[in-house]
Amino acid sequence: MLTHIFIRNFAIIDKLDLDLENGMTALTGETGAGKSILLDALGLILGDRADSNNVKHGADKADISATFDIGKLDELNEWLTENDLENDSECIIRRVVNKDGRSKAYINGITVTLQQIRSAGEMLIDVHGQHEHQSLMRRDIQRRLLDDYSSHNDLLNDVRKAYEVWFESENKLKDLQEKASDRNERVALLKYQVEDLEQLDPQENEYNALVEEHNQLANVDKHLSVCASTSDILYDNENGVYSLISQQINEIRSLDSDNKELASLIELLTEAQTQVTEAASLSKNYLENLEHNPERLNEIDQRLNSIHEQARKHHIEPQQVFDIYKQLSEEYNQLTNAEESLGSLSTQRDKYKQTYLKLAKNISNKRIKAAKTLSTKITSAMQTLNMTGGIFEITVTQSEPLKCAAEGFDSIDYLVSANPGQPAKLLAKVASGGELARISLAIQMITAHQGHIPTLIFDEVDSGVGGATAEIVGQHLRTIGNECQVLCVTHLPQVAAQAHHHFQVNKTTTKSSTETSIICLDDKQKQSEIARMLGGVDITQQTMDHAQEMIKKAQLA
């Protein structure tokens, strides 16, 4: 739910720091006080486009942020995680608008696109009234409301899983069919290529090993010369390293035998003498294993030439010849067995499709049954909202031709006849904003406890009603407020009296400036505001008593 709003330099608001609670909150004030400004600010949070008029005159920028408690909003938390925007159980959306109209958007302190805050906003706030944020106009939301009301989420999940399995098998079959369409030509080419490579019989990692062996054989003379020279210099020559070290050791021993430093020097030279002996021995062993082998060198040359030839044919590196042989062989085997694979996949696809259709039919039947009940309840609720004779109807039809999707093959429409004698039309085509707001209210009255959006804003949904009808509207809003957070902009005392919390919007005008402020009313202030709404300028004790009676009556309901 929405827990905090901060606004600075927006329109005629200098600074606003507002904490909000659950339940129903009423926003009231004199006409023109600026009640709509708060909704405009929230509109920016929901992704409305910004312009220079949003910035207060004389300021460089407007800054709006809204904080939401999202601990129980699994769908939003998953979305935030997918977009690397998670922040424990809190979501902070911020818009900064410069005086030139350019703006920046942030979620949990990270810069995001306008579309991203729109996506997040759709899961946080739903605005009912003469505004564009109306999720009930979206077919996916209409379908989800009906499904939630039907309480068949487990069946819906089964339908989705069955669709995914069927869709995957369908794609595999199509892929194989496309390959089989030019099968004969492709098989002929693959047969030639595979047989050509089979003659070579390439081995994994063969090329690098051959290159290493080739380098060694091609340079055997140089190896013999260098190793023989090494052995001679180290040990065999009478003036070699070993002999020189031996002479030097004898020279040092002829000096002071008790000198510790000389003893250490002799020890190091003796170790060096040992190392020289071992190095000379290794050199001799290497020489013994070296031999001229022109036959093997020629054999390797031919093998490498064959590998290079295949690499040129397939436009690959020589090291990849074995891999292309394996790849082409697998494709050849797959295509030669294509008929068998096609038949098997086709049978499997048909089986998965029938499973999906059976489940989709089951959920369609449940939707049709639930649609009748929900239509009756919403129609009944409309009668209490000054829409006497209005009819609400939910139609569930199987699309023709059958359009299968993860949620089934139903086409779900919300139809409304606002007045007696008028034909039912799609909810999205209802002309009157006031009627649409009250129809939305009627729907929310019935489905609020199943809703996924935690904060509902009703912008003057009581427009055009009064008296007992206004009181009923207020009661309905209070009832919805028991299930989720409700913010209601209203000019009717019958509605405001029902609120759990009450904010008053005031506009202060001087010769040089105009400012709007919002204050949270205590019980006494709320009574005075309700009395003002009832009696106008001159508020009598009788008006105050009437206001108190309305508030008490609402609390007892």
C-alpha cells in the first residue's frame, strides 16, 4: 500500500510530506483548492508524461516521490527482482521534472524508463474516475478478476503448464518439418560430406598433436646439435663446466680449512656440480631418443594436408574438422530418421493438445458459471449507485476460430447498459466518465477482496449523486477500505463521513503567490469539515451535531 508521499515545487504545492494508512481516506476541500493536484502528482508516479507546467513558478524543478509497502505483493517483488530493482519490502518511486519539461524517473534510487514505472504503477495503484489509469478497461485484468472470483487458480496453472508443453512440442515438430521440406537435397549433400570426412576419419584433438610432432621431427638436426653441444660444454670436455667447478673446489680447499664462509662456498659449488651432472645426463638421454624419421615426417605432412583440405571445403579452422564431422553426422542421422521422428512428434503433439483442450474446456465452463453469478451481483450493486435499471453482463465465449493461449481459449467481455432500454455495450465504450466510475465502483465492491492492486483511488465517483445514494457510495467505499487502501476525492459529506482517515486540502492566496497544502484532520477537525460541507459558510450548532451524527453512524456500520 501507499505509505508516504513527498512533493516539492509541484504546481502550486511548495512542500508536502504526507503519511498514509490503510483503510479509507477522504480528501476534501473547497472547489478549486487543489484536490486534483495530488492526483496529478500521483499520475507522474504512475508514468504520466511530464511538462513544464508541473514545476512551480520560480522553481528549477519539481520532485515527487511515493513510498509503498510491498511485503505481500509477490508479483511486483518478482518484477523488481527481474529488473534488479529490489529493496526488501519497500518500493520508492520518484519523478524529478525540470522547468524545461524534461524528467527523470527512479525506482528504489535506480534510474528507470517511463515504461518501467508504468509497469510498476499498474501493480500498485488503480485510479477510478475520469482518468486514464483504469485497469478494469484492460481485457487481461477483466479475465483475471473473473478467474479470481471463480477461485480456480490451481486449474488455471494446469492450463498454463499444458499450453507450454503443447507449444514446445508444436515448435519442435515445425522445426523438423521445415528441415524435412528439402530433406532429399539436404540428405544427399550430407551423405557426400559425411562419407568424405569418414575417409579422413578425424580424431578429437588430433591436429594440435600432429603439429607438435611435426615441429619436433622437422627440427631434429638442430635438436641433435644443441643437445650434443650442451652435453660437451657441461661435462664431456676437459675444460667443461664440471671440470672447472672441480678445479675451483680444490683451489678453495687448499686455503684455510676452518673458515666457515669458505666451507659454505664449497658446499654451494658441490651442489652446482651435481646439478651440472644431472643436466648433462638429461641432455644425453634426449640425444639417445632423437632419430631421423623422414617416413614419419612425410606421413604427418600428408595427414596435415588432408586436414587442411577438409577445413577449406567447410570454411573452418583445421582444429574444427572433427567437430564439423560430428555435427554433420548427427544431422544426417536425424534426417535419415526424419519420417519416424515426425510421426512420433506428431503423435506426442496431438496428445499434449488434447490435454490442453480438455483443461481449457473445464476452466471455460467454470468461467461461464462464475460470470453469471458475478454479473448478477454487480448489476444489483449498480442499482444502489443511482443507476436504476442498469445491467452488467460478463460474456464468456470460445473464440472462433479457436485462439488458444496460456489462459485458455475464451474471449471475455464486460458489457454494460447504464440505463433501461439501452443495449449493453463494451465497458470500454461507456461514454460517461461518471457512469464508468460508478460501474467500476460496483465491480470493486464485489471483487475487492480478490484484487491484486493494494491501493485504489476514487476521483469524485460520487459525481451526480446525493442524499441516500451518496451515503451508500460512502458505505461501499468504506467496505472496500476494509480490504485494501482507498483514497477518495469527494465533495459530498455523506461520503467523507464514512472515511477512516480524513485529509483537508486548502489553498492560500496572497498578492504574490498561491499555495496548496494538505493537513490530516483529527476527530474535532473532521467534524468541522463535515459541517462545512453540509452547511456552507455559516455553520450552526445544529450543523455540527448533524456532522457528528453522520460520523458516529459510519463508525457503527
